Amino acid sequence: WLCAAAAAEAEEAALVAWIREGGGSVSALQRVETRDGLRGVFATDAIPNDATLATVPWSHVLAADAQCEAVALLRRELALGARSAYAPYLASMASYAPNMPFLWHPTALDAVARLPPHDWTRHRAWFEEACGAGDLDGDALTRRALELFLPRSVGDADVAFIMCPVFDLYNHRNAGLDNVRIRIRKGEFIEVYAARDVAKGEQLFYSYGDGTPALFRDYAFVEFLPQRWTVGEHEWLILPPPPPGVDDDSLAVPPPPLEWVSVPPSSREAFDASIAPMLGDLVRRVPDPALPAPADDPAFETHLRLALEYRAALAAAIDAARRHLPAADDLAAFAASTGGDAPEEATMHQRHYQPVVSEHQEL
């Protein structure tokens, strides 16, 4: 582990030196560290709002006008290896294992195939259709280029599709916890800057997008709270729990704070009925964590573990949603006590949630 950490630090130092030699800059107010087993970028001192965190010259950015072209460009540079003009950047990604579900072995993928967001192989389908890819599994360089490009690129067709060194070191958070933004000056440079004041020791985050299931499909991690779940027609936000009160000695574990984004179901029973097929798969078709790994897939155990972690997170999210809904008999008792009918929609459980819309880039 120490050898791996030392190698990563050396690669990051070489990457920073390469950017600076090319006329760019990387702020000394940030540093890559490992905390609680996870690598991230942390503020070494207070960082004021709008402070520049990095400036990367265009000559050091992998960029193309189309996604297929960008993947092909990256493949060419990977083939060059140490002879590539981007060698320090490529070296910094050498140990990166995205573990994206669309490249999993079918047995591991089957563990999540019937769960949201359902379109687990969309990236493979897009690449094969739009880029005319042949046997993706038979071309190791193309496969590697695709699995690096998809989770680490930014941009769009109006500007360019870009892989930017240093910028892709920031981890993901949402709901105002993200504090990093990017400005793209096509043909000139990319500036990474702080979106607000950042305290010393605080981690620097960039939002990769919205929706916990989609983030797992695209990046193979279950995001920390807050999480936004969409299951069928239902959508809800699970918030971080408040800090425990000084005098709180209750042994009961309360459900995590939750806000409905969609109109909540009328009862737990109605909720269960509306997601019954998926819920049945989640409860009854539990994969065996001891499934033997296929001989041709050394990452199978990792992928199966990730699938089980996602299933557990989805089950916990559904349980939290159910605990914030009344039981059908509670509604019936309420109706009897008021002389009326049970309400069709339990709107008393809904709050108005306005999703945070972040500018991922300023053009």
C-alpha cells in the first residue's frame, strides 16, 4: 500500500510539473491526500471564492469536437505510451480502474440488471452505434480509452469534448457541497476555480451529475448523502441526518431525513404495489457473494461487490421512503375519525424540493 501511495504521489508531482512547464499553474492551496481510505483533493489553507485552483494550457488538454473522435485520440496516445506528448497525464491515469457496469461480466451485471436506472449498457450501445466500434472486448486499447474518457471528460458539442489533467482528480458531491467549477477558453486554456469560500482542510468537490442510480451506472460508486433516488414514478431525496442532540438517549433509530421530489404515494402498501416487480427482484434474487470468478475476468469479485453495495443502498433508500409513508390502516383510521375518505395522496409528507442546478462549465 505504501509503495502504491508513493507511486501515486510521484505521478501527481510529475503531472503538476508538466503543466507548469507548459505555462500552466496548479495552486499550492490544495493537495491530494488519502483519508478514510479514499483519495481526494483537500485545501491546505483557506481558499477564497473564485480563486484559481489550476490553469491548464490547451496544449496539455486532450480535446476533440466529437466524442468518438476524442476516444480515438485518446486511444492513439495510449498506444504511443511513453512517447506520447501527454505521457505524464497518461501515467497519472495508469492505475485508475473505473469499473463501469457496462463492461462487467454478464454474471455481475445480472445482479443489477433489473434495478434502476435499468439502462446499464447504454454506453456500450452508444459507442458501437455512433462510433462504429467492432468487438469492444477484443480491442484492449479502445476499451481502455472508452472507460477513461466516459467518467473523466467534460464539455459538449458546442465547445469540445475534453479530458483535462488535475481537474479530473476532484471527487463528486452534490447539493451545495460541490465547491469547484471550470471555465473553458477553447484553444487557449482551462481554468479550474473555487465556487465559494473553502475552509482549510475541506475537501474540494465537483458535481458529476444528479441522480444516485445514474451516477452508479456512469461511475460505479454510491454517492454519499444526500442521495436522489428515482424508482419507477417515484423520486425522493435522502438527506444527511442532523447531529445527535446532547440529551438524546433514545435507543430507537429514526429514519433519515427525506424529501419527496415527486408526489408521494398514498401509503406504504401503495408504494410497494407500484414497484412490486423490482422490489421482488431486490428481495428474492440476491446474488451469492461467493460466486466463483470467471477465469477471464480478474475484476469479477470487485464488480460483484459493487453490485451488492448498490443493491444494499437501493434497499436502504426504499426502506427510508417506506418509513416516511403512513400504513394503509393508519389512513383508514384517520378517515374514520374524520368521517371522510382516506386521502388519495399523502401530500403532508411532501416538501417542495428545488434541485440545485450547477453550471458545470462557463463558456
